Amino acid sequence: MLLINIIYICSFIDKTMLNNSLTRSISSVLLGGTVVFLLIKFNYFYKILFSILLVLMLIEWFNINKNKNTLLFYCGTLYISFPILYLIKSQFFHSASILFLFSIVWSCDTFAYIGGKLIGGPKFSPKISPNKTWSGVICGCIASFIMSFLYLRYVWPVLHESMLILWFIPLFVISSILGDLIESKVKRILGVKDTGNIIPGHGGVLDRFDSFLLTTYIYIIYIWIN
């Protein structure tokens, strides 16, 4: 239960909580906490959750890319749809594996921001995401590694079945960072700041699940190999 509580905390301690943004803090607590609770309580809740999220993400994607870039639109639609549909249909996805991916993405995002703000230093990718720093990325990576090992040790003990997932942890962490950069680059191409405004203080659903999408691709590769 301790690890579940840590994951829950990571789901809402984010950049605007640190900036004392009440709206975003409240929405993060309510949404993050509710999702974690329901995933723990009901094993197949994730199928309903991601069916809804897929519809919302595709609506946002259509709205921000309408009449702008046809090739990018179709590529983006495929990029968004495939991992979510696979997640919903595959028997190898379940609440424990999804919370595992959430724990990596949330911890990376949270501690990357904290590390970047406290330490500062050189920018990681100033042309794509000017606010990211190398110190933040390193802190996020360390936090994700720690969280993933703790999760596999105390919440989802699959290491006795296969050690392969340990080799994939660096890929999960890297994909969490790159997923955010990919969306930032696409938004710059399309000239938008956020993909939507459905989540108070956060923006759109795509803004919250950009890292998760790419991390899910890596997990699918892990499933195929394993």
C-alpha cells in the first residue's frame, strides 16, 4: 500500500502544485486519485478509462490539426490510436501493468520539474521545450528508476517469472521523456500551446498522456519479446 500511496502522490504533485495553482492542484488530486483508486479496485476499469481517453484524445487531435497538415494528421491519429487500442484489446495489459507505467511517467514528470527548478542549469532541448533542463531530466530518470524497482518489488512481483522487464526499465524511462518532447515539437509545428482545456489547469488529455503513449509502445515491444 505504501507504493500505491507514493504513486498517488506522484499523480498530483506536479509543476503547478509547486506554483500554488489551486485549480490545477485540486483537479490533479481528484483525477489522479480517482484513477488510481478505480484501477486498484476494479481490474477491468482500465478498458473503460482508455476507451474514453482515446475518444477525447482523437477529438483534441482533430481540433488542433484541422486543415493544417494532412500527413501529420494521419500519422498522429495512428500514433495515438494504436497503443491505446492494443492496451484495451490485449490480455497482457491489466491494472498492475498500467499502474506500473503510470508510476514511471508520473515520477519522471514530477521529479524532472522539481530537479529542474531547484538545480537549474543547461537546457535539455531549448528549441523544442525551453523549460526542460539536464538536471531535471537526470532527477526524473533517477526517480523513475527508483519507483519502477520499488513497484516491481512490492506491488507487482513479476521478477520471479522473467528478468527481461529489468532491461526494459531504461527504455521506459527514456520513452517517458521523449514522449513529452514529441508532443511539444508537434504543438510547435501546429502553433498551439495546449491540445485542449478539458482538464482545469492542465490543458488537454493529450497534454497529460503524451509520455504515456510512447511508454506504452515500449511496453508492447516488451510483451512481444517476452
